[in-house]
Amino acid sequence: MMTDFETALDMARSVKSDVADKLREEGFRRQGERIEKRAEKTRDEQAETSHLLTAILASGDTKYAARLKELNDRIGLHHNAAIEALLENQERLDAVQLRVDQLLSEAYVLPDGRRVFKSQDGIRVEDEFGVVVTESELDPNSIEDYRPTLEVWEATWEEKQTLNKEREELIAYQNNLDQAQTLIDQGGLSDDDFADLDDLMTSNVPDAVRSRLPGSDPAYRAESRQAEARNDSFELDGFDTGDPKSSRFGLK
């Protein structure tokens, strides 16, 4: 028979699960809206860019027009890659959350309601929050061998945290691209502005976005060059390279 505490704990987990489902649905809905808005905005931007380029070409500044077109094309490409990455990230988060829930349901339960896991060597026991459970609290031999191990729980939890971090990076990159597009639309980009935006979409691209870009994109090629450089050089730690060049875009 379940104690009042265990009943309350199960109810709390059920509520959290419902909330998580609603949050996932909201996440997919928002990304769907972003996709639709992005498609509509892309059409508008293409029309505006076409008019702008026509005006620029008429004034004879063909170099600026070419750079502006390349920049707009790259932003659209990176936006689409970020959306695809976020949708896949959400699917992977859903899958790992199911595994987390399954492991918790199969774990050994202490009288106070905490789920605990025993290491493969049978020596260490920790609860679901990473708190060590001493032998005075629980004899490790009390935990049946068929229950999920601590190593499996830690690996699954770490995967979830990694995916959450990836999601935060992708959302931040989306926001940077939105900010960049707004500033581009304002016009009057200087050489430094072009350099800042090129750096944003070359050196500061999340891996999940970079992997979806074509091999011709500078960000893809830059990663290949950086990997080669890392293999051919020693690590230089502790050196101060100075403050990064400031940018009016405020991009990170």
C-alpha cells in the first residue's frame, strides 16, 4: 500500500509529465509558426532585396550589392538549418525524457519516495538527484540486480542535459540571426559590419546548425580548417589574446 507521501509524489510526477507534454506541444507549435513566418518573411525579403539591389546596381556599387546578396542568402540558409536542428533536438529530448521516466519507474524506491540507483560494482548508491545514499540509510544488497544501474541513469541524465544545452545554443543563435537581419534591413552596412556578420555565421555557429549546411558554406569549411589546425598544433592555454573586437551588432 502506498504511503501518503508516495501518493503525493506520484501525483506530482504525473502533473509534471502533463506540463512537460504541454511544453513540448507548445515548442513544436512555436517552431511551426516560426517556419511559416520565416517563409513569408523570406519572400518579402527577397522582394525587398531585389529592389534594393536594383537601386544599388543602378548607382554602380556592384561590389556592395554582391556582398549584400551573399549575406542575405547565408542568413536564410542558417535560419532554415537552425529550425531543422531545433525540431530534431525536440524529438531527441522527447525520446530521452521517455527513457528517464522509464528508469525512474523501474528504480528502487526509498521509504521517503526517492528513486535510487546502485553502481555496477554494487558499492555506490545515489538517488535520482545525485545525492549519495549511505549504507546506514540503505544496504546496497537490498537493491535487486534487475533494476537499472547508476551508470545507465547517469548516462541518460547527462544526455538530457546535453540536449538542453544544445537547445539553448540554437535558440540563442536564432535570436542572433533575427537581430542581424533586422540591422541589415536598416541598411548602411560598413566593412566592419560585414566582417562581424561573417564572423557570426562562420566562427559562432552551433554544431547542430553547421552539420546541416552545405560544404560550400564558409562555416562548414571553417570547421574543417579548425579541426586540421587542432591536429597540427599544441594547445596554448592561459594566454591572454586581448578583448574581442567590439561590434555594433552586439552578437555573441
